[in-house]
Amino acid sequence: MPAENALADNLDDDDYPAYTMGRAADVLGTTPAFLRAVGEAGLITPLRSEGGHRRYSRRQLRIAARARELVDQGTPIEAACRIISLEDQLDDAVRLNREMCRKLDEQGTDT
């Protein structure tokens, strides 16, 4: 039973590389070539199985889906990958800014 519980825990993990390239392409409605291109652009880095096959996580599939959305709108794949990277950086900066403002507010009320 412990092995089964570990597998179930992994499947709940957004970062667990559960999808083969073919399955990931099917889920996204795209081709393996698209996934390779997104990987070559550095947007996602799939884990490699012992046999050298690419494996993708749900988090990576969400990122690839966003890239596909931009590409479907006519954005070149390299530009789509850059846009997504910048969106992620902006999200991180906004989150950090909120955290810093909250800490400053707490410090102001402590004095």
C-alpha cells in the first residue's frame, strides 16, 4: 500500500512529470514538434526518463497551453515564449511587492 500512496501523491503534484510527449501533445491538441520547439526556446524543460524520453508535468502543460494560445493568435513561438517569461517575472514582482507592502504595514502598526 505505501507504494500506491506514493504514486497517488505524485499524481496530485503539479510538478510530477506524468505525461509522455505524445500524451502531452494530445492533451494540448498540438504536435510533439510544438512541445520540442517550446523546450528549445527554453520555456519549459521536460524531465527525461531513464530511456531518454521527455516527460511533462501539469504545470508545464499549462505553460505550453499558454504558448499555444499566443501562437494560435499569430505570435511567433520565440516571442510567445518571451511574453510568457515576462508575464511570470511580472507576477513574481507583483507578489513580492504585495509581500513587502504587507510587511511595511505591519511594521508601521507595531510602532
